[in-house]
Amino acid sequence: MTIRHVVSWKLATTDGTERAEQAAEIKRGLESLPPVIPQLRSLEVGVSAVPGDDFDVVLISDFDDLDGLRAYVEHPAHVEVAAYIRSVVGARAAVDFEV
């Protein structure tokens, strides 16, 4: 069983330049994780190309199982990236499902 973890974030700022910088920082942070978290099988991060979309950044990642997802969530590198993300977002939506 593979678990797909999908998270979308809406940034809190309305300033276009600040929003672009924050989205890029989220993308950089998340893309730094695969080499240091062995349970992370694949990761893709997208930044919205359409101003005004409901969400600004999306993460799609895969894990072998729920234990792998838990290990990822608790990993210190992820905890650090997640702290930054929480500091700049206004809304979050997530779903985890089997593929």
C-alpha cells in the first residue's frame, strides 16, 4: 500500500511580491527534505501559476505506509520546514489516501 499525502496552503499575505517570496521559500524548504528523510518516496511541490487561485502552494508526496508518513511528520527537518510554513499561511487543507 502506498500513502499519498496532499497538502495545500493559502498564504496569509496579500502582497504579491511577499507572497511569491514566501511560496518560493516553502518550495525550497520542502524540496530539501527527500535526501534527509528516507521514508519519503517521492515529493512534488507546485506554486500556483494563476493569481487568485484558492490556494498558493501544493505538496504531493508518497510513502510506503502510514508509519512512513508519521516518521516524515516527526522528522526534525520536516518540523523545521513546517514551522516556517505555519508562520506564513492563513489556511491549510490536507488529505492522505491509498494509491
